[in-house]
Amino acid sequence: MRARAVTWPALIDSLADRIVACHPGRYLRVAIDGAPPAGPDRLATALVDPIRVRGRAALAIRARDFLRPASLRLELGRTNPDGFYERWLDESGLRREVLDRLSPTGDGRVLPSLWNPVTDRATRADYVAVPPGGVVLVSGELLLGRPLPFDVTVHLWLSPATLARRTPPEERWTLPAYQRYEDEVMPGRYADVVYRVDDPNRPAVVDVR
């Protein structure tokens, strides 16, 4: 794995340039994939203004706001790694309310959130109109290798040791799910763009091609 160190400002600028240049004039669906300690939500939020400055509307959406109801999500138990891997994300809801609406035949009206896992109720959020050519950044974990129609995929990679160290004790039951993800999907090879973020202050661009 060859990697080249960059600063966070340089990373954001280069990634924003790449995103803005992709399919101009069309809706663009971007996955920012990574375990929570890698900071996918933070990166998606940080990209919004740079993309807008470059002339395209941008909206960040968190995959955690598209989880399935507890009755389905926790069928195998509250701390089951396979359940976390296979059952937590509401793929059909994310497709129906966001990704398919940004397809060439979509209406561009997306739902920024669908389900609140704390209250276990629908968020009742209002639809947001994405202008033609707009970019929607969907951030979260375990997003790749699923039948989700993203146009650009970005993966934030952590070594297993770093992931284990940064994961809070109460969430370490999820670690086998991330190992399964590495083994089955190999997101570091699947994604269009990969950044190694073992050192939070010194990210590195990984050569995946």
C-alpha cells in the first residue's frame, strides 16, 4: 500500500476539486465511508463549503439517520456484530429517499434524515430540493459493497490496531464487523479514493490504482 502524506486542507481541496469535476451538470452521489473514529461525518461536513465555492450545491447526509427500526435492527441482539453488519442500515430507505431521487430520472428532492434510533421513531424531516448539478455526500460506516448507487466512493482507512484503540469500550463489540468488512468487501481496493487516517493530524493519500 503506497501512501503519500498530505495536510487536511490539501486533502479537502483536492477532493473537492475531484468531486466538482465529476459529471458536471448532473446530480452527484458521493459516499464518504469509514468507521466513526476515522471521521467520515466530519469530512463530509468539511467538504460542503469548498464544493459550494467551486460552483456546485452540496448537502451532507449521515447514514446513521437511515437506520432500521429497533425491532428489525436488533433482531440478533443489541451487540451482535453480524446484525450490525447486515441489518442496521436501511438500504432501501436510503435508496428510495436519497440516492434514487438523484438518479438521471429522479426529482432531486431528498430526505435528509429518515429514522431517529434514539427515539426509534421517524424524524418527520422535510424534503430538501437539490439543484441540478448538486452534490450529496452520504457519510457513515460499512457503505461500500452494497447495492447502493454511488457515483464517487471515498474510504477512510484505519489499521485494525488503530481502530481498536480509538473505538470506545462500549462499542468494541462492533470490531468483528469491521474486520469482516475488510475481508469481504476490501474497501481499500473498492473505493475510488482512499485516505489513510491512522494519524489524525497527518492523513495520507493511498494509491489504489
